[in-house]
Amino acid sequence: MPKAKKSFSGKPYDIIAIGDSTLDMFLGLDSVAERLCKKDTKQCFLQLSYADKIEADFQEFAMGGNSSNLAVGSSRLGLKSAFYTVVGKDLISKMVIDSLNEDQVGIEYVIHNHGRTNFHVVLNHEAERTIIIFHHKRNYKLPKFKKSDWIYYSSMGQGFQKIQKELVSHVKKHKIKLGFNPGTIQLKAGFKVLEPVLKVCEVLLVNTEEAHRLLGLKHDGKVAFKKLLTLLHEVGPKQVVVTDGPNGSYASDGKDFWKMGIYDVPVVERTGAGDSTSTGVITALSYGKAMPEALRWGVFNSASVIQEIGPQKGLLTKSAMNKYLREHDNIKAKKL
């Protein structure tokens, strides 16, 4: 994927992403693993031979992390972006920095601590993925940010509560638009911990399972999306986007509701599908687009990403996005 070429000559950032960064190792397991699904619960499990040596179909490395993906993706789409993250003092941290530099993402807020940079193992089977994650506990602290129109806040490890409190104050003080996609550890902390962020949130972006977990609802597979979007609005965010995998995405601005289908393409690997959707939506909103058009940016960005291995390789440049938008004018969000 060609990198965006930009010249900003000292202008403030359009968006600053906050979250953890990782190096993802992808292992293809189609020929050596079995997917077992229970008909009564629709739960599926990945089965590997216990205490055996498993030969993977392929191995590939890629930079990752929800906020890292958005920082890179929004830069490719023409925004001036920066990334706050805490990394270790190891080889992976150098790889993170080199990758951000290559995509012209501001690195002045990348903090080096003793210890290791986060590392994920992604088990790929039948184009779906199971991710084994480990987030190091960090001493997060909000830097003195330059002016930005948007901040995007996503997955962080233990210790995120302190920086979250600082972030809420910063957003209120400077009237910044906040995009929020809670990560695994943040969701585990519970609604009460996340409530202050939700109340200052411009747009909340979650998948169907995350939406139910956030609201403390049981997810039985049958979803009334208008009701779900309304319940999410009631906890604070001005706009809400809920992705539902191959079924598409749903959104609301508090007044109108939309459904966006998918752009059907061959799926190689799904890691980063949600992040690329968030990137397209947030970037389009930053350019002043309305939510129905922003959903189109999200679906095309996601369609490009899932045709590659890893969450960043397929992220679109602005020229590539405009080509998708022109050539597929028939793919539009519809009102619910």
C-alpha cells in the first residue's frame, strides 16, 4: 500500500490517538486446527492437539493496536495525526517507531519505559482470528498535547484509569471531539469506570458484543439495533456506531438511524476490520461528512483491510478511498 504524501508546515494536529501499541505475530492454522461449534449455544472453539508441535501454514508480523491502527489509517487518509503510547526499551519499540515514521504519524507523544513492548499472537483459521493478548501494566500520564480537533481513545492496559481521568478534563477544557472504542481491559473495568468518558464522547464505536457488555445486557444473537443504539445514546455519546461483522454496521446521531451493508470481497484475514471501520468513520466526520457518508468510508476501508494479513497493510490512502467512493456510488447507508 503506498503511503500518504503530505506537507502540513506546522499546523496543529487533526487527531491524536491514545492507546497501546503492539507487534502482532500471525500464524495460519487452517490445515492443523479444527473449529468446534455447539449448536445449542452457538459458541465456537478452536481445537489443537494438546502437548504437540503444531506446524503453522504461514507466519507474518504486523504492527497493531487499536489506536495505532487509527493513527496510521487517518494519516493515510490525509489527516495530520499523532499517537500517544507507552512502549518498552526493546527491539519491538524501535519497530513501532519506524512504522509510525513511515506513515508520517507524529511520535512526539511516544513514551519509552523500562520493560517490554506489547506482543500479540493472532491465530488465523478460516479467515477468522483468535488473539492471545498481554498488556503490560503502564504508568500512563497524559502529555501536554498540542491543539487537535479530535482525540481517539481506545485499548489500554492496567493503569488506564489515571490517564482516562486526565483525558476527560482535557476534552472538556478544550472542547475537543472524542472518539471512543473501549478495549478488553477497559470493558472489564465496567460501566461505572467508563461512564465519565461516555458523557463527553462525540462518537462511540463498538461491535455488537462490546455494546452488550458495556450496557450489561445478555447477547443472545437476536439484536434490535434501534433499541441498542438508543440505549447507547442514553449513556452519553452524541453519535454511535455498532459494527456487526459480515452483517454490516448500524449508526445513529440521536435522531436518525442507519444500516450500512458490507462491500463483499474475498476475506483473507479479519484482524483490524473494526479499527479500519472506525478510522474511515472518524476521518470522514473530521472532514465534515455526515454519518451516512462516514459509514461508506468505514465500509470501504474495512473491505480493503480484510483482503490483507494484519490490521494496517490494507488501510486506504485518500486517493484510493475517493476511487472506491466514486466507483461504488450505489453502496450507501439506508435509514432504519
